[in-house]
Amino acid sequence: MAILVTPETKVMCQGLTGRTATFHCGRMLSYGTRLVAGVVPGKGGRTHLDLPVYASVGEAKGATGASASLVFVPPQHAAAAMIEAIEAELELIVCVTERVPVLDMVRVRQALAGSKTRLVGPNSQGVLAPGLGQLGVMATVDARKGRIGIASRSASLTSEVVLQTTNAGLGQSTTVGVGGDPVHGLSLPEALELFLDDPDTDGIIVIGEIGGSEEEAVADVIQRRKPKKPVVALVAGRHAPPERRMGHAGALATRGAGSATQKIAALERAGVHIAHDASRVGQTMRDALS
Amino acid sequence: MDLYEHQAKRLLSAYGIPVPISEVAETVDAAGQAARRLGCTGFVVKAQILAGDRMSAGGIRFASTPVEVETAARALLGNELVTSQTGPNAARVKAVQIEEQVIARRMLYLAITIDPLSGEVVMLASAKGGDDIETRARGDSLLIQRLPLRLDGARLTGDFAAFARSIESDPRIAEGVAVVMQNRAAAFVASDATLTEINPLAVTESGHLVALDAKVTIDDNALFRRGDLARFKSAAIAPDRDELEAQEHQLNYLKLDGSIGCVVNGAGLALATIDLLADAGGRPANFMDIRTTASSLDIAHGFGLILANPQVRAILVNVHGGGMQRCDTIAEGIAVAMRRSARRVPLVIRFAGNNAAYAATVLKNSGIAYTSANDMAEAARIAALAARKEAA
């Protein structure tokens, strides 16, 4: 089994008829994902990719029993689409849309608080459970069913680490991209906790990078839960040039977290196996498991 | 999009936040004329750059006559400033703001920003504003007060009156601070800001409030609905022409000072590639992240920027083909750029993922000579070695 999706998970796609959505939903169908419906306001009653299209999330849920949605809606309307899916009480939303305004995401987070929904993204490559299904835009060529969970802030590094874990004979239980935007749904520490509680995941790889404070929060979770499963982390950006800054508020609001060195030190203190660079992640996990 | 101080103040003043009278000048003569028009008894001449902490770098100067304003402007205009916030690259001063000098009896701090972890808009405030606030906050956790705000339709709401009283004991002044807070919150939503900071908010001898310095960052992703702010974008002085051009070609490109051109898809992989390069003793000439939406012609443009950089001694391509951006699209882009340029430097390529083998065929068919690497660590080592040989 995997995290976030099960063999029973039925998926709808908000924005199904768009060009990019059509391309990726076609790939998802051929990968075996149980994609059962599309939602496009004003286009209810049509068929697209041989799937029924509904005018609202509520109608699609009622007619098909879909409990998850993949949001492929342009940035101007993405927040409204996510809020509609939250109000329809879907269990899972995966939003791949890039460039959603950050204040719109603040609104989405307010709608999520106290709801039954888990949101992955936006600006996420999505969720891939090899052998089960794909909700997202990632490549699947190198993915193999296995027992390693991957939680990542970077789509490109996820592809790299999927290849390495497959080459190391480990495979993946699930890969999750938490998305590249500052305000998003599922966080790295939350994804880690899901993997810690998943009986079919034997080891967890966390892929972080400079900025924000989620890697520090991952270290806190590990300190608190002291897991038996090995956790391997890669933090990209050890040699990134320091960024130009505007004022002090950013540092004051997040209490000064952010550099790769600080993150690596926090993770190391918590007992995480650090992959020194991006070429050694699969090997580091194999060593940690043996 | 970061606004210059004079733009930020113009924006905040439109929302009823008091700022000193001022003008902007790009030449010494214009600075003198501005000072004569303003007719103040004391002036502050401030370098307009997109970074804070200008005072300690000499970017803020005081003058009492128009002639002294001209002297200060001459010292700043056209020169470079490095402050604790510019990063390693200095900022060139292309304009100065000439402002009435306001004597602060006390200095408050007021900011609104977004806390990524909680996903909330938060207001930060302190009774003790001023330049070194970040350092002081590290030693004193009570220095900064924090108020999470709620987004209610188009309004940001919070108990501003109580929050103002927590940093200002004089009830009459606290009332004024609450109004400034309310107006700031309105400006934040209406301009889709991700940061607004007033530091300091001066309390004058007569008990008036004046914003002496202001920083505003606008969410680039929201500019589509903020047409009124787009004018600041064209007025803003671009950091680098190549970088802006690359943006238009679906590339995130940042020039660095090393000798190895880097071509990578995805920001995370690009950061990781630079790490490997540095570990192997190489220095990147640029950061490049090819977005998934880039076409082969966009990529050709980006590759051309690297070939045109005379500091480049070797080029490292590290591409992991994904669901959208396949290796062969990038190979085609490289082939087009090589046809357009006569420049040849050692080229090291590592393709993995979608259509990796096909990409190698595309390059071979175009007659392009390169060293192929099996993994990214090997690619970084070969590129670093090649750059050292070329430089010798």
C-alpha cells in the first residue's frame, strides 16, 4: 500500500479539457490510475478522454464516488477550484498549477483549517504510487513498486532519487512533491509522519533545499518520534550564492531559519542519515537499511 | 517584485500613511534642483537600491543646503553599494531620493509579511525600531510583537487598537499607530504584497507619526490583476538584462562569477548540481533552471547566453527528463545554439529520464562533440577538470 492513495481511490480532474491536463490525464490513464471524471464549469454533460465531464466537484463526486481531485486550473482560478473541492469534502486534492498568488493560498489554507481535506501543492509534481496510480505530472519510466517513501520539495530531484532507489533495488512505496510555493498544503514534516505510520514503507527519503523552515520541522518530528525506520535527507543548495534581501520581516517572521548548513546540522542532530550530495541518495539509503 | 524606497513610499502614502516630502533624481543637477524646490532646512539623500541596511554602507547622507545635497548625490550616483543585504553582488546607484529630514524622538517598527509555515499573514511590530533590529531580536524574544491577521473577503482583519497599545504606551499616539496599521493592512491586500515594512516609523517631537523608510515586495504571481502596479516594474531598474531576457524564455537564469556554464532542468536539481560542482573544485558561471514550459528555441536562447559569456571555460549539462520536459527537447535547443555560435568550449552532458537515449542521438546527428557522463557526480568532476585545463 501507499500513503495518500489506495487501490480504491477514484480521481477527478478539475480543468480536464485544458491542453496540459489532457496530455497528463492521458498518461495517468495509461499508467492505470482510476481517473473517473472531469470537472469544468460550463462544460457539464460533455465527454473528454472518454470520461464524463461535470460542471461542479459536488456533481462529479455524487455521480462517480471520486474522493480525490487533481487540479489543473490556471493560476487565476486555482484557489477557487481548491476551495470548491474542500467544500465538497474531498479527501485529497493535488494541485499542480504554478504561479498561484500567495494571498490566494492564504485563503485556501483558511478553508483547509478544520476541514476533512488534505491538500498537496500547489506547484507540485504530485503523488506517485508505483503500481497503484499517478496523480500528477512526474515521469514514471524509472519508478518501481517498492518500500521507500520519498517526500520532496523538488520535482527534478525526485526524478533523480526515484532513479537511484530503483537502481539500488529498493523501489518506491509513494513519492510526494509538497510543491515549490511558500504557502502550500501538506508540509515535509506532515508527509514524513504519514510515511512513519505506513506499514508498507521501510525507509524514508526527505529531499529539501535552502529557504523556509520545513527541514528544521522534519528534524523536530524525528526528535519527538524517534523512528525505527531509517530517514535519509538531502538538502540542496550548500553552495548557493547568498540572496539579496529586503528588510528584516522575512527573517523575523520565520525566526531566522533557512541555510543548507543549518538545516543539515538540525537533521544530523536528530539522527537523520545525510546524503552528502544528490548523487549518493540511493546508496545512503541502501547502507542505512543494511 | 521589490519596489524602490521612493516607489514604496508613494504606494503607502496613497493608503494614508504619512511620509516625508521628497523627490527622486538621477543626476547631480536634478538633485540640487529638487532640494531647492523642496526648500527644507535639513535634507536626507538616500541611494535607491533594492536592499536594506544602507546606512552603515554609506548609502544615506545628510545635508543642510542644496549645494550639500549635490555633493552627497555626486558621492552616491553611479557608484556601487554593498550592504549586509545586497548579497555578494554590489548594487549600482542609479537614482537618489532627496527627502526632508525628520527628527525622530522615538523609532517604531512595523511590518506585514506571510509566515509560510502557518500559512498566515502576520503583522510584526516593535517599540524599538531601527537598523539593527534583527540582531537585537535574536537576543530579546520580546522585542518583536506578532499578530496573525485574518483574510476576510478583501480585508485583513485583526485587533489593531490592542496591538498598537502593546508597542506604544502613549494612548494618543497608539491611536495613530492603530490607524497606520489598519491602512497598512489595506495596502497589503490591495497591492498583493508579500512584504511591507516601515522601519523606522518615527514619532516626532510633536507626537506625529512619519514613515522614514519603507520596503514593499509585490507578489509577481499576482501582477496579472494589479495592472496599476505593473508600471513600477518598467520603472524598476533591471538587475541584469540577460536575466530578464531569460525570464521571457521560460528560464530562471542568474549570472555568477565562475567559469562553468550550467544547464539544468528544475531548480532543485540546479542547486544540487552547483553543490557537486563546488565539491569537485569547480565554480559555476551561472544558475540555470529550465522550466517545464520551455521550448527548444527557448533553450537555444539560454544556451546562447552561456556561450556568449567570455568567462565560460566549460559547459555542464545535467538534465533529468521529466513528464513534460524531455531530454530530446533540450538536446534540440543545444544543437540550435551551437549552429548559431562559432564558440566552442568543452561540453559535458549527462542525460537521464525521459528520452535520454534519443537526446544523445539528436546531438550525434547534429555533429556536436561532447563528453558523456553516467551520473551527475561524474559530470561535475569532468566539467571542473576541463575548466581548469582550459584556463591554464
